[in-house]
Amino acid sequence: MNCLSWILSMNKRVIVSLLACFLVVTVCLGGCKAVANNPKGHIYFSQGVHNTEGCGQSNDNCIATRNLDDPSDPEYPQWWISDWTMYRVFQHYKEVPPPYDLPPKDLTPDDYEVSYGTTYYDSTYIPEDGDGEGAMLEHYEKRCLPIFPQNNHYTCSFVSLGNKAYFLRYDDQNPNQKPNICFFSPYNHPPRTDFIKHLPYNTEESTHLNNSLQAYSIRVPNGDQDILFGYAFNKNSTGDSFNKSAKPYRHPQSFYFSGDPNPEPNAPIVSQNYTNFRMEQPEPLMWKEIVEILPPKLESCCLFANDCPNSVSKSKDQLSSGLDALTYSKN
């Protein structure tokens, strides 16, 4: 059984072996639209977290300012694996904003939907073509990342290998079938180990969960509902469950963000809460197997509205059904 088949065959609560797959496909800031007039296309501004697009002297290269009394920045280990529980919150998120506990305190099961996944991260990976560094795979079981204007009731993965990022969609009815794959971006690398330097420290959010957190987030004004992009780390350092000899460190607690608020997927707020985060290196064979299944000619993903203005368009019904949820650029 290859690694991808193994991922799909494991119980959704215990899939253990690939990064907060945050590739999390870039929960893109500013509405997830490609940078205008970029000849490469499909490069999304991410405040320096996934690329340096839009970062320069005018915005301090997307490095956030720290106050003298702010805590020191936490960092990712050089490699890690973590399961996570994802909450798609569609009610009472204004009264009870993230970061959330596990499960969210002061919300009820009627306010959110629960799904699961696993992320695999290795900052030491170098792709064979030498384009960038680092690898990350984020696997969403039964409920894909709800940032696209379509039904998300399917299994998917986002993979970053160096600078290149890919989107994989699986047929849940035929788990042994190879996934549909499209090219997400030529410039969407995994977050660097010190990525948190790009996000402002949020004092108020850090008070959540009895002042146990260090929270970092950006809010982009967007009418009645700001676009949110944030991470929370545990304030106190603890030992690692896998590498017993490692120095205690501040573990990631959650990644929280604005999803797509349209009727489908109806995800105004999403939170991925990490469980069993550990300093385990993903099996290198996994990255090799992903490279081997990439088609020789990959078409661009068209997952966001107006992402591919020159592509063959599909109706909303087509976008929301079956494997037709993917469209491709015909440029």
C-alpha cells in the first residue's frame, strides 16, 4: 500500500504522518485572488507566510512590529506531524470569536460542524528541481478546506514541495483510485519555522482559554465581517511526545481563519485545533510518491471565483457536484 492509499485507509481520528498540511493551501488574505498583472498567475498574497509577493520596503517586508512587552516569538520545529480537529463555525462566531478550545467553549454542537485531518511538515526537504525548500501536506478527511465557493463534502489534500503547490481531490467512493490533481501555485511554499514573525501579536486573543495562549493574527476589513487569519500557540513550553530528549517548546494550539461565507460551504469562521503535535519527521518516501503521481502536464486549479478568467466556465451546479468541483485553466 502506498502512502496516499494509506492516508485514506486510516481512521480519520488517527491518521498520523504528513504536516498541518498547511499548505493549508494559503488561506489567502484579501479574498484569495491572484496577484494582478503577475505573469506567473495563481500567486496569492499571504503576508509573507507562504511567499514574499507584495512584501517590500513599504510594508517592512511583511515583518510585524513587536512591542517591548510582547513575548518572544514561538517557532515550528524543523519537522513535525499533527492531527487536528476542524470546526466550521456558522453560528454565534461574532459573540464567541476564536481562538477556541477543543471543543469550543461557549458554542454548542448546533453552532459548528466537526471534521478531521492531519498535517505533515519538513522544513529540510529540497525538491529535485531545486525550486525552493520545505515540504508540507495537509490532508482533509471527508470535508475539504472550506475556503472555496462550493460544496466541500469531499476528501482533499494540499501539498507544497519547495515553492510549488498542488491540490489533490479524492473520490471518496473509490478510495484506492488515484486523486485528481491540479497545480495550485508556482509560489506557495510551506510556512518557514519562524513564520510567526509576519503576524502581529494579538493581546486580546491571547487572553482566551484563561490566558494560556500566545495569539497572532491579521484582520482585513471586509464589510460586516473582517477577513481573519491567525495562529495560537500555547504560552507554556512542554516536552515533546515523540522526541523525549527535545527541549520543551511552545506547541501550536490552533490555526483559525475566515472561510468562504457563501451558502456553500457556509464557513464564516474555521478553526483547526491541533492534537498530538509531535516532532516526528514525515517519511521521505511520502514526498517521492507524491512527485511520482503528478501528471506530466498539470493544468492550473481554478478553485476561487474569478481565479481563471479565461478558462472554460462551469455552472454553479457543476462546481458543486461530484469530481466536477475542479475546473482547469485552458490558457
